[in-house]
Amino acid sequence: MGMSVLAIDAGNSKTDVALIGADGTVLGTARGGGFRPPSVGVEVALHMLATTVEEAYLSAHRAEPLRVEHVSACLANADLPVEERELAAALKARGWGDSVRVHNDTFAILRAGLPPGAEPRGVAVVCGAGINCVGMTPDGRTARFPAIGKISGDWGGGGGLAEEALFFAARAEDGRGGPTALASALPAHFGLSSMYELIEALHLEKIPAVRRHELSPVLFEVAAAGDPVARSLVERQAEEIVALATVALDRLGLLEVETPVLLGGSVLAARHPQLDDTVTELLAARAPKAVPRVVTTSPVLGAGLLGLDHISAPEGTYARLRAQYVR
């Protein structure tokens, strides 16, 4: 069976690759580490991605990558159109496919979450390691944000929440801020007894920086127990998610049209009750026609569906691919 699409979903924390046959059957898969060109450089990031692609081919009993009809790559840190073009050129040079299309990884959540046969109309907000939002309409219009951190107005995501939790916990312990249970819960997560010990361990890299993301779930646990500071951070995150969705809907003229708002990424997929409820309440007030839905399906399905869109695959191909990911 020939291979039609090489689907790649490369987030900040993990990468999934799927080789999709001409009839929509998944022939091989692999999972690798995150795709982080800003921290490791484009060449290193692409080399790591190539290793995961090679593993997918091995799982399909292919000794080495062969050309496919289309490479559909949804990549974290492809936040600007110029970055998408540059990464597409770099992937094209790898010779993996006859054609290559790079999207920001938020588009994978959007495509995976749309119902089968539905028009490509909707908005997706991803809250994982970072936070981002995209929207699209059937006529090809899109709404998106730079989503490159504080300089582009972003707040939150798992990494941002961890930083905020550390900030308030440090100030609670040394007296500059009010009390919060975060001051004991955060260091306790790493087996430490004080924020001072945790600050020292993080600064001296006795605890690797990549482990900071572990503090976001701790924040939600403390919030669920009723801590006012932790709860205020969860509420702020909900506000940010709804602000992104509402602005995207407005830009596309969809505020008065029933439109899916697809919520993905590790923070949203964890289904924290306070975050879920607040997002739902705020959306109902600000965008009553929005239909929120948490997407827990693997985003690589979205990358695969975008690939099938590109090659104008038969409808049965879509159904077969979906059936392998949606149970």
C-alpha cells in the first residue's frame, strides 16, 4: 500500500508522527520529544524531528523514510507566517514528500475537533505548555495571534501558570505578599520544605528548568482545595482563554453564528472543574452562540486530516483515519 500523508504534530513537550496509507490506514507511528527551535536552534530541532520520523517508518517496517505524496506538519513555535514558510522550506529540503505544508500546531486541534463532514468553521484555543488561538472559515479566512509570550500580550499556559504560582508563593513566604498554600505545596512537590530551598534548587539547576511545568497541576490542586490566590490564577486563565476565543470569533464575524470553540492542550484536557466551569460561564455571557468542546483526541489526527484535505482524498479515507483515533 502506498503512503499518501506523513502527518506530524510537534508540540512543545512531545511530537507525534503518523504515516497514513492511501486508504486512510495508519501504517506506522512514533512519539518523540518536543519541538523547540527557539531554545535549541532550527537544525537541532529538525534533527530531533527526523529521528521521530525515522522511528515511524521503522514501525511501518520500512528501513528508511520514503517519499510520500504530502507532508502535513503542525508545529509548535511556528507562530508567524514567515516562520511557517521557513520551516516548510526546511522540511521540503529533507525530501520526505512531494509537497509540504506547515501549520501552527493549534490548527491540528481545530481540525481534529471539527465533526466529520462539517465545514472548516471554528475557533480553537490551545492551553498546554503555552497558550494560543486560531480560527478559520470555509472561505479560507483565518484569525490568529503571534503567541510568542509576554511581548505579544500572552498570559498563562502551563509554563506561565507555574511562573505565577512561584511568584506568589515566594512573596508569601518572605512577607512581601499575602498568604497562600502554594508556599508549602510547591516545594513539597519536589520533596523540599521551603520556597527558599525551591528557589535555590531552580536557580542552581539542581531541579532542571523543564520540570517547572510539573507545578501547574499542583496549582490546580491547591485551587481545588479553596486557596484564594490559586483560585484567582485559575480564574485569570479562564479569562484569557475566553478573551482569545471571543476576539477570534469577532474577527471572523462569527459571534452571531453557532460556532464550535474547540479547547485543547494539556491544561484544558485535564478537565479541571473550576477552569472548565469558568470558561463555560464566560463564553455563555460573551459569545452565546459559541459551542465549547474539549478536544482530547490526539492532535496528530488533525495533522493527518489537514493532509487529506490537501490531496483531496476520498471521503471514505477520512472516516477510516478518524476511526483509528476516535473511540
